[in-house]
Amino acid sequence: MVTKPKGALGAFALAMLCSAAFGADASAQDGPVRLGILTPKQGASASIGQSMARGAELAIELHGGKVLGRDIKTVWLDEASPQVAQQNMQKMADDYSVAGVVGGNSSSATLAMMPVAEREKIPFISAGSAASEVTGASCNRYTFRTQAPVPVQVSAVFDRLKDQKLYFMTPSYAFGQDVLRTARSMLDGVGASEAGNDEVPVNTADYSSYILKIRQASPDAVFGALVGLDLSNFLKQWRELGMQGEIPVYEVAVSDTDFWDIGPDASTGIHVKPWYYNDPANPDVEKKFVEAYEEEHGQPPSDKAWSGWFAMTAMLDSIEAAGSTDPKEVVKQIESWTYDAGEFPYYFRKWDHQLIRPSVIVQVKDEITDKWDYMNVIGTSTSGKEDTLKAFGTQEEIGCKMGEL
Amino acid sequence: MEIILSQAANGVVLGVIYILISVGLSITFGMLGIINFAHGAFFALGAYFSYELASRFGWSAAIAAPLLAAAIGMLVEVVLIRRLYGKEPLLSLVVTFALALLIEAVIRSVWGTGGRPLSPPAIFNGIVEIGPILMTTYRFAVLVITVAVLLALWAFLALTPYGRVIRAGSRDPEMVDMLGINLPRVFTAVFGLGCGIAAIAGVLAGPLWTVSPSMAANAIMPAFVIVAIGGLGSFSGAVIAGLFVGITTALTVQFWPEASSAAMYVLMLLILLVRPRGLLGTQWERFE
């Protein structure tokens, strides 16, 4: 039996370890740049998560598949719940050493991911969350957000609800609670009143009992913030129970997939969303994005696909401008990044990292003849730079205390 | 008072859908001793098959959806499940959990991550109002169809020779085998029956809920709760428990909506504290 001397084995192992360590360092400089995508892959928002991931991937393709002259490798992990999202954010740092993360659809998951982004120094652009805390009390230097916060979205449609008796339908987590609180605070301003409210658990399959309550309360309108399949289920059963056309439905932070999932018959209402693919006001660069998306996926992009594309574009531009993947430099570049194709240059506000950009107000068409084109854009939350900036609130109102890099 | 009556009636409809989902699970456990975590996946398969058949050939073709799901169930029994008989319950739980993930992944790859629009047949459009009770025609039809399916199932198990063989096989498989009955074939049929009933529930729920991959996960937890409340393997226990869960959920929505998804778990906790075997659970020597 031949045995190797233990000393020689130890030296060999040490040599291998050193070689692996130096090799890894070299590959970190020359190998691909890893970018994380963290969106829901399952549950009520799976459709939204897929759209967002597709949009982010397309942004990379349109950028030439490279950043800083290096190939880009994406890592797509699941945002199934706040706990899973937080663990996967940690994985992004520990296992994949990503240069940045795009994702964060739900506010509760985003709020769970943000401390990890700050601790591990990962530039993170949330492309879906809307709760005020994300860029308010819980803000941090490494987190940015593209979607308009709840107060901006709620105020976008509230002037259409003057003197109305409203029934609130909101999901029972951070975002929904924010919508309910904000809407209640705006009731007096438009002379509206509350006919009732329900805070609905996420992943509710059957809304018939809630709809019976609404029917009994006889409101003038339903104002809600249901998300993903929750909204799909609600609208489907709303129609089934003969309520469609009887009481108008207003929702904030909706996504196109919420309607595509149930078809034109059940789709109804006036809603606030970040973007619509068939908005005549879309700039050329977004029209090109729509064409590329349609070519690749055989359908137009939803607003969440746009959000993923927008956030990833900002990330890539900022890494290029930083000249490295050094997170501090990347954060500084995102802070000074502007999107010049819009009505005015859109930007992430330096003191809270909120994207300053109006949302669109859409109305489901009376007659839907196209497989995908369900909406008419009937307005925007604000117009012009000054009005938009004012709608997003002052530093005192927002309450963000940004930390150091 | 009117709204409470209306909610209770609505809870009954919700309950009968839950019963249909859980009764197949109960039969599979009661007859085969298998905790089928993939049961919800067969519920989803029923909904997807009905979507595919209804959109291609019209609603009448959707009747084939449960048969397709049952056939897949039988294939799964032959290939996978029969290797689990007599083994630790934990093993069947793990294997069928993996099967559930596999079926959901197949659904995602075939039909995509998003939902699929499926509306009730046009003949069931409209609303039925009986006093204070408001119900859609389709929900009323679901109620009638479910009661008919449950009665037919009960009659099959209690009154036919095949049903007697199944029941005897579940209690004393060795004796049934000695009588010359091909027990493996019977077990294959029982597993297929359980999957087929889950798929009937999927067909009926498809026009009510959004047809999406996550509907499997949404169905399996109420099904397990109902089976636990009713008593493992008890057909009539599942029926009573399903109604309890449906009505409790609907009434909780009325009075405390935030707690509506937790209500059935609290109900289960209370019932199991008082009666650990569930409402109609009996002592079975093979599971002791």
C-alpha cells in the first residue's frame, strides 16, 4: 500500500488553496459581472415577477450583454415572501457576490431586503414596491425605488372621487396598510366618506364573502390596492356576482398581468400604474423596448416588465459611469443618473432615492378587441417637473434620514 | 341578520368546493394510507385541462378533464406511489411533496406563470336570489353538482361490490388478496379516483378562481385542514368539516376579515384539542 507523506499532502493542499484564492481574485476582476434579479417566482405575484425579470434581462441584452467590457451573468432568485426575499438577498452577497440587485416587487419583501443591501453594500433598485417607508422612515443609502410611493398614486385618482362614499379593499401588509391610511387622510380633502373597509389576507382565492359585504354597504365606488392574483380573483368574482358596471372600481399600483390573467370580460375600472405599453406619449427608447420585448416574448411588456427594464438600465448605466463595480461608486452614480427621454429628466432624488416621475392613470376600455391592449391612458398623476416634484413630498414630509456610504 | 344568512349560504358553497378537494385526499389516505401532498396539483391539473378543453372544444368537453387527471393519477400510482405502501408516512409525504413541485413545474412550463382566463358556461350566467340569500347561478350549479358527485361516490363505496372490495382492502389487504382479488389494480383505481375527484373540484373552481399554478398551493392547505378536522380517512367527516370550514371562513370575513385565512386553522386547533382524531375519525389498527 502506498501512502503519501502527510507533510507533502498538507503542502499540496495549501498550494491549491492559495492558487484557488488568487485565481478567484483574478477572476473577480476579469470574469463576468454578476447582477441579481430578485422577484416573485411563485404565489399571487408570480406573473409580475416573471415580467419584471424578463424586462431586466432585456435591458442587459439591449445594453449589449456586457458592462465595463465584461460579460454579464444574471442570478434570478425568488421573492416568495419577506423571509425568503431576505435570505435570497443575503445569498446574492454571500454566494454570488453580485454588483447590484434589481427586483423587490412587494413592499414587505423590499423592506426585508433593504437592511441586507445596506449591510452587505449592494446597490439595490426596487422596481415594484410602493409603501412610503421604502424611501421614507426605512430608507437607506444603498436602496433606490422606481415606483411612485402610495401618496402619489392615491392622490392621482382621488380628485375623481369627490363627494363619493368609498369602500376600501386593501391587502393586509405594509403596502395595503399604507394605502388605507393615506386614503383615509385624503377623504376630507375631496368631501368623500368611508362606507366600509376590508383588509384582505394575501393569496385569498375566494372574494365572494367580501363582495357580499360591499354589496350590502352600497358604496359609490370601491377603492383598493389588491395586487397580482388577488386583484385578478377579486375582479373575476366581482363580475360573476353581477357587480361589474354597478359600482366603479379604482385601484392603485396595478399591473397589466392582473388583467391579462382573467381576460377582457372580467377587466374593469380606473387604475394607477407606472407605465402602459400602448401609451402614445411613450418616448422612442421605450417604443424600441416594446418592439424588442414583443419580438422576444411574443407579447407586449407589462408595466412591471418596463419597471425591470428601467431599473436594470439605471443600474448598468451607473456601473459604466462608475468605471467599476465598487458599490460606493455605483451608488453615487445612481444618485446622479438621469433618464432624459421623458417629459422632463427623471432622476432618483438624492435625499430619499425615490424616482421622480409621474405615474399614468388608465381606464379599462369599454370594448376590448385586442388580445393585450385593455387600457386607455386617461391622464398622468402630475405633469411638469415642478408639480411632480411637489407631489412626491418634501424632506420633512418624507422623513428619510439617509445614512453614510 | 340578512347578511349573516347570505354569508352562511355563501360559506356553504365555498365549503362544498373544499369538500370536493378534500374528499379525494381523505379517500387516498383512508384506503391506501398515503398522505398525498400532490393532491392540490391534481386539482390544478383539472382546472388547466378544463381550460384547454373548454377553449378548444367548448365547455361540454371539459367533462374529460377529470378523466385525464385520473388517468395521470393511475400512472403515477403504478410508477411511484405503490412503492410507498406500508412504508413510513413521512416517506409518502416527502415523495408526494416532490411530485407536487414537479406537476406545478410542468404546469408552469406548459401554460406559463400567469393565469388563464376561464369563465363559467354561458348557461350559468345570472344570479339566484332566495329571500336574503344571493347566489350566482354558477355557484348554485356547483352546489348541485358537488352534492350529486358526493352522493354518487358514497353510493359507489357503500352499495356496490367494487366499493366493498375497496373498503375491505383498506382494512385488511391480506385477507382481500387471499380471496383472489387483484389488490394492486384496486389500489391503482382508488388513487386515480382520488385524483379524479380533485380534478372535478378544479374544473368547478376554475371559473370562480383564477386558473394559475399557485391554485394548487391554495387548495392543498384547506384540504389538509378539513381532513384533519373530519378525521383521517372519514368520508362523512370530510363533508361535515368542509361545511364547517366554509361557513367559518365566510362569517370571519364578515366580522374580522384580517383573520379570515387563519380562521380554519383556529377551528382545527379547537376541534383537535377536544377530539384529537377529528370529528369522525376512528381507531384504525393498521395506522396504530
